[in-house]
Amino acid sequence: MGRPRNVPYSKGMSSRLAARTAVLCALGAIAGVAHADKRRVAVIDLSADPGASALRKALYAELINHWALGPLLDAQLDAALEGAFIDEDGPPLAEALKQRAAAEEHLAQFDYQGAEADAENGEQALVAVTPTAASAPYAELAFVLGETELYLKKPNEAARAFALVHRLEPMRRPDPARYVPEVVTAFEAAIAAKPQTVKLDIAGTGRVWIDGVEVGAAPGAFDVAAGQHLVQLTAPDRKTAGQRVEIDRDAAIDVPTEVASEELQVRRARRALADAPPEAVARAGAMKQLAGLLAVHDAVLIWKTADGALEVQTWRDRAPGFSALREHGSEPPLELLEPLSPPRPPEVTPPPLPPVHGPENEPAWYRRRPIQATVAGALVVAVVGILLWENRTRDERLGQNPQFLTVEPPR
């Protein structure tokens, strides 16, 4: 039968429940602290190889059960440490290449206005590309734009486009065998001109790149030649952003930039580490940047050799830093983690309790008949007392609650 209606739970039951809850919470807190005390280890795939992914999974499983080391607690950041490397520049570069092909096709059909629009669209796509990767394709589009402006009878605009080509690629010259003499002459005249210097005030945050050259930090003011320019801002925690600028006098621009997500920053840092020169100093800087983003002090790096073998290297944020590379064979994952694991403390076994000896042939105290009888009697008295008290309190409650009173009918 269930609990009678209108009869509350006893305080004893609530106390027992509260005590049990407190015990469970304490045990959970102790377990959580023990789990949090583990040193987090980042396992970083620097090969984008399926075999490296399998090794990462094995190391991850070992870290979960390790007594002192543990995996990253952020699954999203951990996933950013393996697989194909990020290619932020790929889509805009592809779009710029597409626009350049369209512009050259329009030039071949003498559709100069179409070619002009295509070249400008291609330039706009490149403002979000890493400056060092954007310079060459931007110079290609600027040259097409200059050629188009010349055919559209806009010599000043053509000269500015050709001057920008020269700043982006100083060694570039048009091939007389490929281009008409008017284009070659206009290009040479443009790079020989000496335009006035003006001041460009740039608002925003990050490193400032003008025409593919890093010139300082934003916000700031910079001297530039009057004409066309590619202005870009970069930062590890920002997405690359920029503007196509054309100025004749002192001017100010604002280049808004979008904050890069934590995952994007980790993917960038992982790629930078994979692309870093093999020298320890260069690689250490890239490793420290990635470790800072992951908030770890220990890491396992997985590389791939030219012949397809996997190599494993550990790193700690203290001397000596990187361990020697070792080729991965059939060794268990636990062995690969040994350079990072502290020595395991010895297990302390408590000394055994000394035996209790009584008089010979004398039974233990709890086996003696008088003591057993006394305990049994006390238990019976306690049970009877509890039952009497429960009946009494029940009668009192029934007497106080009108709905439990019995009304005798009149005779």
C-alpha cells in the first residue's frame, strides 16, 4: 500500500534522504577533482594521414584511463587537431582565378566593360586572402584591369593600375611579343612616374599590409603614393579583411575585421606548426602558440616521413621541449606517453591490525549468552516502544483532522 493521503513524510525520512544526497555529492565532487587534476595532453596530427588518425584515437583512449594524464576536455578543439588542414584562402583564390579567366575572355571578344567588371570583382575577392598569397594573383588582375582601361580610353586609370602591378611585383614587365606596343609603353611610363606621397589613416585592429608589404599596426597613419592600393589587416585572432583603395590626397579608411573563432585559431596554429621549418627554434614558437590556445603544457606530435612511416614526438613547455623523433611501430600507446608521465607514486599498504587474543577457550564477548540476551531484550523493548508511539501520534492526528472523525447517526 502507498502512503495515506494527507499524511506527510516524516522528518526522519527527509533527513535520511538529505544525508544520502550529501554523501553522493561529496563522492561526485571528489571524483571530479581527481579527474580535473590530470595533466591535459594535446595529441596533434601534423600529417593529415588516416594512419595518424588511428594512432590519435588509440592515444586518446589511453589518456582517458591514465592515472596522471588526460585528453583535452573540449571535443571541438580536439577534432581541430587532425584531418585535412584548413585552407582559408582556397575559395577566394578560386573565385579570383575564375574572374580573371572571364576578364581575359571578354578582352578577346573586345568586351572591355565586361572585362573591367570581371577584373574588379576578382580584386575584391582577394582582399580576404592572406597578403603573401594575394599579391601575385592581385597583380595579374590589376594588369588585366590596366590593359582594359587603356582600351577604354582611360589612360590615367590605366597608369594607376600598372603602377599597382609594379608595387605588387617589382620585377614584372609585359612581354613585347605578347602585348601590343601601346600596353608596353603605358606600363613603362607608369612605373617611371613619381606620384606625390599622401597619408592614409587606417582604423581597425591587427597588422597592416599595403600592396603585399607589412607596414605596421592598426590603427595608424601611413605614407603611400597617390593611386590605387590593396590595404589588408591580419591577426591570429581575426579573419583577414581589406579594401581596394584609390586616393589622390590624405584620406582615412576603416577596415572592420571579424573575430576568428577559437576553433579557427587552433586550425591556423596547427597548420603553422606543420609548415614550420624543422629548426627547433622556429618550431618551438609555433608549438607554444598552439599550446596557449589549447591551454596545455604537454603534447604528442604525429608526423609522416617521405617514405610514408609515422613518427612520434613529445613536447613539454619546459626544457628540453621536444623529444627526439621515434618511428612508430607496434609499441603500445602507453609507451609513447612515458616521456610525459611523472613517476607513479608507490602504493602504500596499511599495516595489518594485530590479532586480539582472549583467555584460552573463552568465547568472544559477542558470543556470550548473557550479552546476546541483553541485546535481544533491548531490541524488543525498542520496537514495542516505537509501535506504541506511532499508534498514539496517529490517533492524535485523526482526532485533530475533521475529515477523519466519525459522526454517529441519531437514534
